Amino acid sequence: MYRAIPVKAKFTDVELAFWVNQCEHANSLTNSAIYHTRQSHYSKLEQQGDAFTLYWRGDELRYGWKTYKCDTTYPGLDKALKDSPHYKAMAAQSAQQTLKTVGESIVGYNGLVQKYYKGEVDKPSLPKYRKRGGLAGVTFPRQALNYKDGWFYPSISRDTKPHLLTEIKLQLPDFIDSDWVREVTVRPRLGEMWIDWVIDDGKQPVDNNPNLDYTQAWSFDHGGTNWLTGVSTHGKSLIIDGRKLKNMNQGYCRLVAKYKQGKSEFYWDSNLDRVQCKRNNQMRDAVNKAARFIVNQCLNDRVGNIIVGWNEGQKSGSNMGKRNNQNFVVIPTGRLIERLKQLCKEYGIVLTVTEEAYTSKASFLDGDSLPKHGEKPVGWKPSGDRVNRGLYRSRDGHLINADCNASANIMRKVATQLGLNLVEVGRASLTVPQRFDLFTRLNRSYRKRCAGALLAPVATSV
């Protein structure tokens, strides 16, 4: 399986100057390719004679180009820009990788044009120019890298090599085997340089894991203070605490407001770079910890299914007030789902993402129907009600955790589809879920115990 592992680079001043120069050339080469693409595209449109059209933009009548597919391809870009000074300043294969990214953008544009005429998307536009004088990532395929004594030596162009003041090399991280490396990218990010190691460790996705029971599942409902609330078909329940994430985001917002006080809306400096980088690292760490914890929980319990409730666009259209939006929208649940998709393939766990309409209102204990969003029947009413924050009361007066009720309903939405048995999911498992703090409670031996749990076979009933 291919993976991309980002590692913060530690360059000397001379090495940093070299990589900044290479990133500047990559940025300029990208702009040159986009300029060539636009000019050749508009030149062909002018030859057609009827390439202009009238159209409305808001309340104004505008005059512009019609939308046609672009004929420029990567081979054409490579041929046209081979004599560019920016192309010659970079290693040949590295410059080709930069042009390939522009070629891929053109292919994506052509696909959008086709969908535009079917009415599926808005009017697309050709790739836009990068910021002048900015930096872009420099990519080296495996063929452009030489390995020796734990270091990778990237290819350097003939025009640049005479000006070098030191040997350019990249140290391979200890946890990566040199035979795994397929591509290396050096890129700028928030005032720092990062190295992306693209590797192939030889592992293949697991379709069916004999150590897991695919009639069992863990279901998760996401929120703010309770980031993830899970309910299992084994009658277990848990909460992954989200208060630490809220504190991190609140601290980030305070610092941004402090540094931008009295400045324009678009003001940015090195202090804001540092604050943004720290916050992004914290969120990525939280996503990785949560995804690993969920997968390990499934491995411990021999559970073959993970169900996550998620409505597309629910965060972009959230209107819960300024304070609640700040605590809910910025929590990276979408990134967590993407991380789970990657991890589940390694262990043969089936991940199901389903819409969660009415799961918080309906009563699981009373078996209320669960309509989809926009399909609620006339006169539909839940049997229970949410009497307090975090507390749900069923029709018979039983009090259970409101988030556990929602999580169980999410599981019930796909129970028939996945063939799940919900007999063990009762009032006891929905009342007092166990709370976990990803940053303080879990120890290092937890992952080893979960990996060892796969060695024993699954107990089957006769």
C-alpha cells in the first residue's frame, strides 16, 4: 500500500537556500505552464470565430469566452518549456513532475467542462496562476534519487550544480526502509520546509479478516464536547472526550485575534505561521490518535464493522450560534473519517458512513422509525424527548445518554444492510458510557495489546 509520510526538514542555512531556490523555480515553471496553456487555448478559440458569448453574472450582463475543452497535454507542455530557464534550473525529472501536475489540472478541467454541459457543476475555469515569487513543492521520483548510507542524494541539474556550496542530501527516517521509497517531495508549509516520503511497504488491503466477526459493529455519533460517542453490538459504550480539542481551538483563535488586532483582514506574518502550524499539528495528532483508538477497539473486540454518522455539508451550513459553531465546526471529524478509510483497509474492517437524520430525536428503546433527511412523513413524532443536555428520556420514562441514543440509532439505520444483531444493545449499555481522553489516558502498550489480540481465532457458535 502506498503512503505519504510528512517529516519536518532540518536543513542548514546553505541547504535551505538551495531548496528555497528550487521551490521558486518550481513555482515559476508552474506559472509558465499555465500561461502557455491559456495562450494556446485562447488562440485556438479565436480561430473558431464564434468563441465569445454573452452571459449574466449576478445582475450584470458580461461578455467572455465560451467554455470549451483544452487541448494542451503534459507532452506538449514538456516540449514547449524544455528550454525555459526554470526548467533547466531543476533536475529534469523533477521539472517533469511539476509539469505533470499542471497536465493533471487540465485533465480535471476537461472533466468539469463535460459535467458543466450536463448541468452537474457550475462553469469551470482554467488553472489559475500561483502567487508570483512564491514557493511550490519539488518532487523527485525514485529514479532521480541515489541511496547511500542512510541518505538519499537527489539529482541536480547541470546549470545549478556548479553553484552549490555543499552536498545536497536527505536523511531517511529510521522507521522507513530504503526499498520502500517511491517518491520524495520537498515543500514549503507555513514558513517551514517539510519532506513528504511516498512509500510502498508491500502490504496489501485485506478484504476479509478471519479474526474478525462481521456480524458485530461499533457505531459512532460525532459532536463537540463528546467528540465521538460509540455503541457496540456487544453491549459496550464509550465517549472520546472532545474538551481538549475545544481548548486547543479556542487558544488558537485567541492568538490569531491577538496578532491581527488593528491589522487588515488579510494580514499574515511569521507569528501567525507558527500558531497555525502548531494548531494543524495538534489536530492531525488528535485525528491519528482517535482513528487508531477506534481501530484498536475493533481489533480487541473482534468487531468487523465501523459505522459513522455523517451528513455531507452539515458543517458548512451549520447555524448554531457563534460560540457553538466555533466549538463544533472546527473539530476535524471529516479528516477522521478519511483516516479511518485508510486504516480499515489494512485490517479488513468494513467502514460504513451513513446519514444521521433524526437519530438524535428518535428513541432507540422505543424503536421509532428513522426517516432520511427530507423524507419525514407527515405527523412523525419521536416517542421520547431530550430533557437535558446529554440526557434522553424514553416513552416509559427511562433516562439514557442522549449521544448513546443517537449512536445506537445510527447503527439501527444500517443494521439490516450489514446483517447486525442488536439484541445486546439495551438500556444498560446506553446509560453510563466509559469516557476516554486520548491525550492523557492511553499508554504506549495499548497498541501492542491490540495487535496481539489478532493472534487468537474468533470464537464461533455452533
